[in-house]
Amino acid sequence: MTFFPEIRSTTPGAFALGGGAEPAPGVRLRRVRGRGGFAEVWEADSPAGPVALKFMPCSNTGTTAREVRSIQSFAALDHPHLVKTHGVWTVPGYVVVGMELAEGTLLDLMLLYHNDLGQPIPPAQLGLYLSQVAGALDFLNARRHERAGRTVGFQHGDVKPNNVLLFGDTAKLTDYGLATPTHGPATPCPRHGTRDYAAPEVLNGYQADTSDQYGLAVMYHVLRTGAFPFPPAPVGELPKGFVRPPPDLSLVPEAERPVLARALAAAPADRFPKSGEFARRVLEAQGLMLTRSADGAARVVSAKNPTP
């Protein structure tokens, strides 16, 4: 779990979050599962079984309505590596999103390996999760989705380890609150997202078709090494035209460096056309490949000996 202060609505008469509270008929909160900068996630019991409930504080009626519409539009998207949304509703002071309950996040897994086992996540396991998230991003990024009468793509806008949930050997991307509909190769957007994972163009006010790929590459480096490939960006307002230094990739094996360097290119057009190609090239650099077993389950194996 990422440790943040409690996220509580300041709306008078706001729903009281706590064990045993019922935000919907037959739904009872059990315990906090995670906190981010703008929401709390609780495990809850429901008539259909355990679920995750995300509580996002809100106080403005217009903002709340827009937030609910945005979440509902993503709930209609169907992909095996996007977290399924069961429902969206409001209680006093909060927008509530009901989701499938995960075992943990990629951040939890990284901390387990680094802190408890003293080693990185095994390359084949990490490569499987990387490939799955890349597939979800390529699905979102493709301009094939209907939004307000237009065909758009979506840049997720906040790809990072704690926004990837784990369900056994399956990774699923979650948290679409910062997603931007894109209509072309450059779409204006606020400077948002988690700064250390954000692509240079995002820090300068627009989303490109490969902005999420940049965040995916930063995430992979963090999970692989436990460190960022860049020094932290300055705190506060960034100067216009802010440019990071070139990435320091000395902590990853030499064969992977050219692949990461391309995905982390400062110019969006210099990156891979798709995130899936980036993930495939990472596996190739390690002598690995993604394959499927007879039952359809994806797995990562040695490219020299693809059968177990």
C-alpha cells in the first residue's frame, strides 16, 4: 500500500467512511486497501461477493456529474487487461466506483521483492505484466472509441506501478481519472499525472500518441531496478519548455538499454509506434518471448526453449 494521509470529503454531512459503513444497500465496508493523492480504495462485501470501492471526494455538483460521466464512458470499454467497473454512484461528499477486487498492485509486488526478498521481480514475470499493460494501452490509445459523437483514442495519463492491479498472473490497468481523449497526434492537456512518470510533452501541456508508452518505460525501469531513470523534476511550477536530462540506463542490462532509450525518447515520434512493440523488444533483449499455452493462458518463456 502507498501511504498517504486519509482522503476525506470536506462536504458537510459527507458519508462517514469506516468499517461496517454501508455506501449502498447490501454493501458493507471492511478495510482500506489503498490511498492515493485523490481517493481511497476500500475492500467491501456485497451480495455478489468481495468488491473494491474507490471513494473520490467531491463538493461541486457540476464537477461530480462530469466525473461520473467520464468514469461511465470507460466502464463501457472491454479489454482483458483493463479493470472492470461494476458501477458508479454518489453518496454525500463522494463519487463511488465499484470495481473487481485485486490481490495487490505492481508497486506492492516490487516492494515485496526488493524489501523482503532482496531481489528484483523475475524478468519473465515482469515481462508478462509489461506485455499485458502494453496491450491495454494500445487498445486505449487507438482512435477507435466513441466519445461525445466523435471517434477518439485515449491517453491514460498516469501509467505507474500503483495503477496496475494484479489478479494472479494477470495485470490490469486501472484509474482513468486523468485520461485524455485524443483526436490527432498532439492534444492539449493540463500538466497532470504523476510528474516522475510523465512524458516531456505532457509536462509542456499536450498529449502525443506515444505519451503513455513513455510512462510505461519509466514504470518498467522502476520495477526492474527500484530507481527512476531521471533525477526528480523540480518541485512547483515547471518552466516553459522544461527538458529532462537524457535517461541514465546504467542499472539495466546493456542489451535492454537501446530499447528503453527509444521508448524514453524526448520526441514522441522517435518512440516505438505501439507500446506492444516496446514490450516485445524488451523481451527479445532478454532472450524471452510471449506465448500462449493450450488453454489460452499467456506466459513468457525462453525464446531458445519455448516449451516447458
